[in-house]
Amino acid sequence: MASMMMFADCQSSSTAYRLPPLRRHGLFHLRRPASFLLGPTNLTFPRTTITHTASPLPCLITAAMTTEASAKVIDGKSVAKEIRDEITAEIYRMKHSIGVAPGLAVILVGDRKDSATYVRNKKKACESVGINSYEVCLPEDSTEQEVLKYISTFNDDPSVHGILVQLPLPLHMNEQNILNAVCIEKDVDGFHPLNIGRLAMRGREPLFVPCTPKGCIELLHTHGVSIKGKRAVVIGRSNIVGMPAALLLQREDATVSIVHSRTKKPEEISKQADIIIAAVGQPNMVRGNWIKPGAVIIDVGINPVEDAKSPRGYRLVGDVCYEEACKIASAITPVPGGVGPMTIAMLLSNTLISAKRIHNFK
């Protein structure tokens, strides 16, 4: 293992605060003073569609490992379904009490197939729980001003309670300017600098928390994983996942380290962790010798790798070598079916929170 591991921070999108079980209402409010529960929102593949890996897949299992998997599988699908069912019930109550349904607007620029797929999935998810969806699809060569015009329109539209700009944007656009233009009260992705700033400060509460990190913490809570006082390592430091995930863990009183592309001997740091959140967008990067026996692993990565046996010619794997990790960790999220469904559920939750806040609905 090289002393300097080179990898790209995963751009997956969408707290301590403790994300409560939803049934404990006020729906999606934290157990500590705060207001959010329950994103990548904007979970995106690396720009390379299919990844070639140096090591064979599935990963080779080292001789030191046992021969049977022992890790509990953290099922994101089942948790997300429970959350969506509760969101559906709460939206029904809201509609029949005050005649208002939450509304989510999505702006898509360009013709990236992965981004278009995510937008379709978000639209379907909105429809399934009773959220009104509004969609704007702009060509790749649209100007930044055109995007800003639509954001301004949605900012002023009372039927829209959440605005999401699908990332990544075309290279000629200034992502910071566009994300900053979203009204903070409708920033359901949680990317506005004021929301991130509040998340970073003790004694301050953001209006919204980025969806993917929020989903990671909810999975830990739902499966009874104690965070307080534990050593946690976040692998990746993106604005969308790694950085806010580290802030959320810190708010939960974990001792947090961040491993990134300039970290020396990352495997030594990772092996000290009781909890690992991996979000770098590199298939099977985290191997068995990175993992402390009994650690809990949340794998955010969604990476396509070639697989001749698959009808699609590829399959999806995480940032963690699952075949090795499941024999060492005490619990682990699968890929797919782990963090991904939670990201969408958190987006729906944030949109509901926004509508309830704007209309002062309890």
C-alpha cells in the first residue's frame, strides 16, 4: 500500500443532532434543538462511465480473514421505505388540514444521462408521496443568466417549497453563483453557504442538512449504532458528502478524522475508526486491512465497473471492498441498496420540512 493514496473526492449529493425515528415527531425534527431530519441529493457517477480496476472483482480475500461473512447488512431500502411512508401520511394530513401540498422544483442543465436518470427518479419519488414536482430542462449551452432567471422565479413562487439544481453543471457555469442564488428557505439540498456555516458552528442550527450525509447519520441511528465518544473516519472531503458528514459526526460527539487525497498512510488512520463513512468515488479502495474489527461502515460510493456476466456489461460497487469488509466489520451498507435510497428519502423529508415551516404547519 503506497504511503500516499490518490483518489478523487466523491461528488455524491442532498444531526446530532440526532435524527429521530420519524414516528417520534415533530416529524423530522431532531431530538436535540434543531429542525431537520431526514440527497448524492445530486448523487453523481464519476465522469468516467465504466471503471477499470487493477484488482479482480470480487476483491481478493486475505488469508487472515474468516471464511464466512459476519457483518450485519444495513438495509437502506427498508429504512427509506419507512421514511417515505411516514412522509406520505404527513403530506396527506397537511393537504386535508390546510389544503397545501409541498412542491419541489428541479433544474437540469445539459444532457448527461446519469443526471437525467436522477431527475426522473426524484420526480417519481415526489409523485409517490404526494409532493408536486416542477421540472426545468435546459440545453448544455444555456447561459448562467438563464439558470438564475428560473431560480429567481421559483424563489418567488409560493407553491414551490424546495429548489434543487442538479449537479454537476456545465463547465462554463459558476456553480457557486448558482447555488448561492437559491433562497435559503428553499435550499432543500442544504448547499447554501449559510446552511453549511450554521452546520459548522456550535449553537447554530441549519435550516437544511445535505441529504446524503443526513441519510448516513439516520442509518446509524436507525440501526442502533452509538456515535458519542466513538472514533469516526470520513474518507473524502467533498462539499456534498465528506465535509458535511464530518460535521454531523462531530455534532454527535464523535472524534472525527478526514482522509483525503493528500493523506499519508490513510489505511492506518482508517483502521482506528469505530465508524467509517467512505465517499470518494473509487471502486473497492477501502480494503480489509483498512478496517478495525467490529467497525461500522457506511459506503456512499456508487461506481460502475466492467462485468461481462452482467446484461448491462457493468455492475455497481462501492468505495469499500464489500467481500473483504463484511468479514471484519460488525455492520455495513450494501451497494446498491444502502445509502442511495436514503438520499432520495432525505430530499423528500427536507421538502416537507420546508413546506411545514413556510406555512407554520405543526
